[in-house]
Amino acid sequence: MRWLFIAVLMILVGCVLSIIWMNDSGLGRIEVTQPQAQNPLAPPPGTP
């Protein structure tokens, strides 16, 4: 019973993560590019 519960739990987690990943695939690019332009305190990527 324990293995069955773990298997079902892993399947549910996988489905939720896949749905979240597919929904954020288009918005993730915007969320990643905005903080780089809105964060003047961050050093340029070329500086050590």
C-alpha cells in the first residue's frame, strides 16, 4: 500500500509540474527579461 500511495503521489506531482511548466513556458521569458532591465543595481554580466 505504501508503494501504491507513493506512485500515485509522484504521478500527481508530475502532472501538476507539467501543467505549471506548460502554462509558464510563454510567461517565463517575460518574467526573466523584466528583472534584468528593471534592476539597475545588478552588475553587468561581464564584470567579475
